[in-house]
Amino acid sequence: MVDQQIHKFDTAVVSIFDHLLKSFPEPLSIQADSAGYEVVSKTSGDWGAPGIDLSSDEQHFMACVRWLQQEAYVRYSGESFNGFDGVVLTRKSMDLIGMKLQCLDPETYRD
């Protein structure tokens, strides 16, 4: 059971990072489809009240992104019922996935 949960987390995070990397450094609004899950939740009415509850995959996606933010792998500007706004990878995540930002390397500016 634990191995399945870790595998599900790993798969979701790899998909989220891949999705965010394609727009780096521009922030994105993301939902569960950014992790390869189907988005089934919807809001109802003009007030944004939940209409259809989050699926277990959507709940897992939300938990993954919150954890990534708490551990400083992503930043986001807001959270909605079923997604996040203004999500961007941090330098910590770029280092983790091996994307060297040459412009942030002091050696770039030495003569």
C-alpha cells in the first residue's frame, strides 16, 4: 500500500514538474490534468460553490501541490476549489531536476 502511494506521488510530481517546466518562468494555473488525472469537479452558481466533489485523484493532486509548496519546490499565488493559480517552479526544483540556470551561476559573470 505504501509503495503504491509513493509511486502515485512520484508519477504526479514528475507530470506536474514537466508541465510547469514547459512554461518556466511564467506562472500557470493548474488543475489535476497537469498531473495526468481527469478533472471531474466543477463549481456551481455564481459564487464558486462546489458543485461536484473532488475525485480521489483530484484530492491527491491537491495534496501533492500543497506538499511541494510547503517543501519550497513550487510557489503559487492562490488556491481554488480544484486547482492552483500562479504556480511556478523554484530554483530548488530546478536544481533537483538538473536544469542549470546559467544566468544564476556566479561563474557566468567572472572575467
